Amino acid sequence: MILAIDCGNTNTVFAVFGDDGVRRGDWRSSTDHNRTADEFGLWLMQLMRLAGIEPAHIRSAIVATVVPAVLFSLKTMCRKYFNCDPMIVGEPGVELGIENLVEHPDEVGADRLVNAVAARETYQGPLIVIDFGTATTFDVIDGDGNYRGGVIAPGVNLSAEALHMAAAKLPRVAIGRPERVIGTGTVSAMKSGIYWGYVAMIEGLVERIRKEYGADMDVIATGGLAPLFADATACIKRADLDLTLRGLYAVYRLNAKKGR
């Protein structure tokens, strides 16, 4: 079995795939720069056993992270608890099967590239992949499946928190879909501005990307808040919450075939 690790700024997701590509289980943890390899390993092994997965059956691992400070602990965990040296997306020798066609390829987050790999395997391009994470990213994948660049915007939770922190009289509010756009109180007005303002940003950016690219493009959404926004606008064709994990497995499979 293969352990796939997607380490983002806010959460880290661990998933186990069988050799047939079927996901056997997945678990989410907050991303903590101070968490040690032993803390990761003991926590994960216990959850695996509760799910009926024997940790000793893990034979390989792959990691994609945008948090360099956590990488050492994740590598050490894989070596110490699963007896394998993990494949790291973005390191020399790890192929993606797609071209990264931007000015500075090394600056593109591993998660965005992994999403592009999965999108190429699952959907026909050209595509826009929107990932609702700490930041909200819009990534352009061309008709050949290659990564062409995109847009990085503040994530919706980050925007809501910034509004609360910067304005003394504005409370912290939960993200949700208001029934009405016009708020009749401070909280309802804030919820409307955050949610419907974000929907308007999504629709506006998708329209501008399509116009600049010069073609109609399907839009795939991923990330925890993807269903919340996909239901609010027709410009998003589908919410695909497993996109990143499938991309990790696809990258692992490609490199394993080549003996890496």
C-alpha cells in the first residue's frame, strides 16, 4: 500500500491507497510546524489500525507540501514508522507527466501541480481548477494537460478573519450561504459580503481567464469549501474533493513505473 501526504498551510491530509489505486482511508490533521515525526507517526498508525489497515503493509510514500518547515518531520516519520524513503513532489527526478509552462516553474506550489496532474487524467482540457484552501487558487491547464499558470487570491476564511481583525466593531462570522444578498443587520451583511462577494469574484475571474485564454473552459473545484461555492454558481461544472489525493497517487504511479 502507498501513503500519500498532502501538506497545506492549514491542514495536512494523509491517505492510504492500495496497489489497485483504491483509497483505503484518509485522515486530516491541522498543520503544525512544531509537530515531531513521532507525533505524526504514532497518531497516524493508531488511526490506520482503527480503520483496519496494518501500518506494516505500507511500502511506499509520496509527499506534496507547501510548508517546507514540516517536510523534515514528514520525511523522518516515513522512514522511522513506515520504513520507506518518501517521494517528494518538486524534488529533482520526480516526474509529473505534464509540462510546467510558467516563467518560474520552481515557484509553483506542489499542490497546484498535483491538481493539474489529476485534472489531466480525469477531465478533458482546457480547464480551470479552483482550489479553496488557505488561499484560493485558479489554475489553467491547457488541452494537452500542461500547467499554464493562474491566479492566487486570499482564501475565504482568511478574508473573513482579516475583516474581523481590521475592523473593531465587526465580529467574527461563520462562512455560509445567506438566503438574501441584502443584509438587515451587521452579521447578515458581513455574511452576504463574504459569501456573495466571493461568488462574484469566482464568476468574474473565470470569465476573464476564459476571455484571455481564448477558449471555453470547464471549471473544476476542489478543497473543503468547494461544494459550498459550486452550488452557488453555474460557472463551476463539478466539485471534486479527491482531486489532490488522486494526483498524488498518479505521480507516484508514474515514477514507480520508471523505477524511482
